[in-house]
Amino acid sequence: MTLKEKVNADYIKAFKEKNTVKKNLLSVVKSEITTIEKNILLQNLSDSEVTKILNKIAKSLNETIKALSPIDGKGEDLVQACVELSIIQCYLPTLMSKEEVDAKVNELVLSGITQIGSIMKEFATLPADKKMVSESIKEIVK
């Protein structure tokens, strides 16, 4: 089952269960997928393309969570953003830990790759926080 099919199936399930938060969020994801498919004239986006859409939405939710504080009387909005982020994270691959990133960077440095750009290219397809990767490279490659 592709990621797009999983989102569609979960949307239908949320609709039947009357889970409005999940249904509304997945509706946004589905519309993003449809818009991109129409723009590039494709029937089905690949899982990596759908993951990019999910990452974009997760990043937006993270920024919303950082902007809201429960002191401002917006605790309900903060809770909803956290719930939506947890839903999106179910579809995203688990990110590499700091230790895994450090080990991979060390492995690449030992194999002779010492330029930051070259090391970052190796992480392009891996599920890792690029900021953490960059910091790890700077620590190790001094």
C-alpha cells in the first residue's frame, strides 16, 4: 500500500468514525497531493513526494506550536496543533538519532569523504534532521 493510499484509507476511516480533527487534517493532505498531481500532470505521486508534503505540513505545525504558548489563552489551539502533528508523524519515517547520525558521519569521514557538501549529499535520502546532520559534521570534521 502506497503512502497516498494509506492517507486515503485513513481519511475514510476517520470520516466513518467521526474523528473531525484527523479527517480535516487528512483532507488538507489529500488536497495538497491532488494539487501537485494536477500541476505536474501525474496520476500517482511517489511515496517520497508524499513524504515531502507531509514534512512540509509537519514543519508548519512545529512552527505553530512554537508560536503558541498556553499563557496567551490559546492552550486549546496548542493542544490541537500537537494532536495534528502526532497524526502527521505516524506517516513519516522515524528520524535517525544523534548517535546514528554521528556514526554515519564518522563512517563517511573514515572512508575519505571530508567535504561538508559531499557528506550532506549522503544524507539526502536518509530520514535525518538536516540541521542535526550539519551540526554533527561541523563537530566531527573540524
